[in-house]
Amino acid sequence: MNYLEIKLQGIDKDGIEKEFSLNEYKGKKVILYFYPKDNTSGCTQEACDFRDNFNRLTSKAEVIGVSPDSIKSHLKFQEKHSLNFTLLSDPEHKLAEIFGAWGEKSMYGKKYMGIIRSTFLLDENGEIIKEWKKVKVKGHVDDVLSSL
């Protein structure tokens, strides 16, 4: 399936729940970032970095965060940290798998499947023009900005 056609539930920048597809963003550049879990330290830092650079980013591209968390979790995350961009819920990791952001991870020697922190810059036609895999949070938003 084409990733532009996948429909996911999410919340927009105003906290309104609706169905989203990347097709809606044709004509705009998109920063699509995958993160493991709402309200964890690294994911909160990354989201707040996107939030704090929102005006610099959105003058050039839309920001969309994606995780397997529920809409309810996303709403709490968005409200707690005043996030000003769209968050999509991908509990079946449909979008994450297509982008290669779902895979084997390991913690304390235990292997498991989960989100691999990744970011993709999509052009106005929805084509991937830059990707960051296994993202380190510190300085990542600056890297994205320099690529815009």
C-alpha cells in the first residue's frame, strides 16, 4: 500500500481528533517523525524541540509526529507540553513499517519490536527527500532545519 493513502486517527495542533492521510499534505513539505512513546524523557525532549522551533520549521514544512500511542495518550501529551503540531496514532504500526521505523530493538539485553526513532522529510509530492534513522534527540531539530 502507498503510504500517502494510509489513514490514521490523530489530533491536529488544536487537539481536535480526526482521520489523517499524508495525501492531505500534497503541495507542502512535511517533516514526519516517528517516536516510541508519549511522555517519556527522550520523546518529550524531541517533541518540545519541534514545538520550540515550530515557527522556523512551519515556514518551510508541516510537522507531524507518529507513535503507537492512543489518541487519549496523545491528547494528554499535547496538553501537558503545549505541543503545536499534529500527532498521529499508529497502534498497528502500518505507517511505521512502510517507512522502516518499526523493527527490532534491544534494552538490557532483551530484544523486542518497537518504533525506531526516525524522521523523514517529504517533498511537495510526498516523496522522501531526506531521512534520519536511529535519531539522537540532542541537536536533531537543528539538523532538520539545516536540511530545509
